Amino acid sequence: MKPLSSLLLTCASVCLLLTACGGSEEIVAEISPQTETVVQMSALETALTSELRAEQAVRDAFRHPKETLEFFGLTSGQNVIEIWPGGAGWYANILAPYAKASGGSYTAAGVNDTFRERVANVETYGMVNIVEFGAESGALADGDADLILSFRNVHNWVGRGFQEKAFADFYAALKPGGILGVVEHRLPESAEQDLKTRGGYVQLSYVKALAEEAGFEFVGVSDINANAKDTADHPFGVWTLPPVSRSANRGEETATDFDAAKYEAIGESDRFTAKFRKPE
């Protein structure tokens, strides 16, 4: 990949005015929207290809982070909040370095100690803001967030009974025109939605209803993270599939006739990628 300075100087939209009078040089650069896009994409590509993700990038084939973040409208200078990033910080390892490189901010909502230790390296992650999020938590932000993102979390809030609060919190935290992006394990509309979410799957229609009840407008849905092989009816729920690959209930032995290869061949779950907007 060319250095960022090379990309800027070779772009046709950068105008250079050179004067060599009196042994001095003046360089005037006019950056067009096209060049700004080059800067943004360079920062994202750098984050995606960082050694920080060396072990995690193997899941890109199922999670499509570049396409997903582009669909949600990630861009430079944004105030981005990720909900429940998890100890591994899979998306945080992209979003925090991207925010650091592109003049934005990254906030993690509802984290564990493993995550806190992970992002303590300011040189790598920049200044990561951490706020509480849960059934009893307060405001996520003062209505100044540009983008709130959740990856495979909705079933947890539904199962714990605070799904309405969650979406109301997101709405309050976003500025007018702000975007809520949700990736979730997809339960077919023909199935019955289990509000205990024991299988880990949620219907798109249910998430749309929650978002719209909170005040959001539905923008659209993408099949970026779809997987037609997933039937959403596995013996140990979505966790039967990679990367968890559960083969027995906790405390039990794996059955002798359990075919782990069958679920490995399916890959990660079928997921919808839904985008909502807070009205202007």
C-alpha cells in the first residue's frame, strides 16, 4: 500500500502551486471530497490490516468488517459508540485505531476488565472513552453521537428484559440524523420469536419494531453478513456454530454421535445488518 502522503500527492484533485522565487517554495493544496475519501479509506484499510488484528482477521470472511462499516456510514471525525464490545474487542480493534487516525472519537459502552486492559495502550488505541451500559445504566452520551454500533448483542438485551431501554438509550445518545447500526443473528420470520432468546437468534421485524418504538426511522437492511447455510435451529443455539462451536451443554459430555464437522461447514451464523436513523 502506498504511503498516505503519496496517495494525496498523486490524486488528480490535489492542486500544487510551486514558486521558486528567492529560493523559497510555497505549496498550496486544495483537498476535494474525492481526496478526503482517499484519506478516510486509507485510515480504514490501515486499521483493517493492522498486526493488532492478525489472529482476528480470519473471521473477516464471515463478518465483512469493511463492507459493514461502509454500509453504516463510518467516516472520519465521527463520535462513534460501540455497545458491549466484549473482551476480545473484535470491532474495537478496528474502530479505535480508525478514530485515532481520522480525528474521531471511540466510546465503548458496557465493558469488562479484559477489554479495559486491552485498550489501555493509548499509543495503539488512542483515548478510548468507556461508559456503563445495562439495565440500570444512565445516559450513554449527551445527544452528540454520530454513530452507535452493536454487533451480535440484541438477543442478550431481549433475554435480560431491557431491550426497550436499550433502544431508548441509543436514541437519546445520538444527534439528529445520527445512525444506529445493528448486526444480529437472524431468526427466520416464519419461526416463533423466543423472548428468552435461548437460541441467540432474533427476527429483523422484532428489532425494527423496537427501534421504531424508540423513535428511529428504518433506513435499510443489507445481506452483507447473510449465510444461507444457517438454519437457525441448532442443538446448542447459535453457539453450536463457529467461533464458539459448542458441542454440549455446560457440565455435560459431548454426545458420541455429535457431528462437529457439520456445524463447522456451515460457518458463522446468518446475520442481518440493519441501519436506522434518528430523524433530523
